[in-house]
Amino acid sequence: MTKDKEPVLPAEETESPLDERQPEEEAQAEQQEQLEPVTLSAAEFNEVRKHIESLQKEKDETVNLCQHLQADFDNYRKRNASLHLDSVNEGERNVIKALLPVLDNFDRAMENVDQVDPAWVDGLKLVQKQLLETLAKFGLEEINATGMFDPNLHEAVMQQQTEDAESGTIVMVMQKGYRVKDRIVRHSMVGVAK
């Protein structure tokens, strides 16, 4: 009769329970060693205390540095967001500035529609209105060119002697001025009374 041999398990399976127990036992032994009272001389105690104080100081400096780095990063992120928004706004202003001659041409066309088919004029007015509404969505506003001359908003290209208006009053608008989101993209070109 032959004896049946016991099955041999792979090395991984046989070693794993022992490996798991061994670190646990070592950890318990280390804990007991740590819990045993230790007697230090005054010099050793002072040395340990100084070491702890230096570690605390190093930790505080590291925390302080991390807080400064976090604040710097937050400022960087906010600055970049602001720069991005400024870039987008500048791009919008540049596109609108490029379209201002189109608006001027619409105004000129509307001034000379006396002998043109009324249906065609209505269509032209609708296109002009649609263009203005679209640009208004991006912040385009016409600068008011009535009343007194304001060098911040208007550009005086001529002076006109008149008795109907007091000196400095705008008497003629030669080209409309526009602003986009409180930033002037083109000053109104006006004539001013002397």
C-alpha cells in the first residue's frame, strides 16, 4: 500500500500567514519597548527637548511656507483669470472697432434713401437694427453727442461760429462715437460752437 502524500501548497500560500503574524508581533514588541520608562540625564533631556523644539520650529516654518505658497497660487490664479477676461474683452472691442465702419455706412445709406424702393429700405433698416442689437449684446453703446463738449467722450474737429448756441456746445456730429463696456472704442467726431 502506498501512502498518500499530503498536497504541497505553493510557497506564497504557506508563507503569507506567517509573514502577516510576524510584523504584528514585531509591532507589539516595539510598542512594549516604547512604553518602558527611560531614564535620561539632565543633559540628555535638554538635548531631546532642543531636538523637539527644533522639529517644532521646522514644522512651523514648513506650514508657514505652505500657507505662503497657497496664497501665492491663489493670487496667480486670480491674476490669470483677470488677464483672461481682459484678453476676451479686448478681443471683443477689436472686433467691434473693425465693424464700426459698417455701421457708418449703414447710417450713410439711410440718409440717402429718398428715391429707393421702400421695401428695400425696410430690409436695410432691419439688417442695421439686427447688427446693432448683436453688437449691443457684447456691450456696444453709442456715445451721446448732444449738449456740451466733453473731451473724454468727444473729439472736436471743427469750430463753428453760431449765435444759436453757447460756446462749447456741440452743434454737429460728423461721426458717431461708441464705447464697449465703459471703454471708449471711438470718440464722437463733432463740431463745436465758438
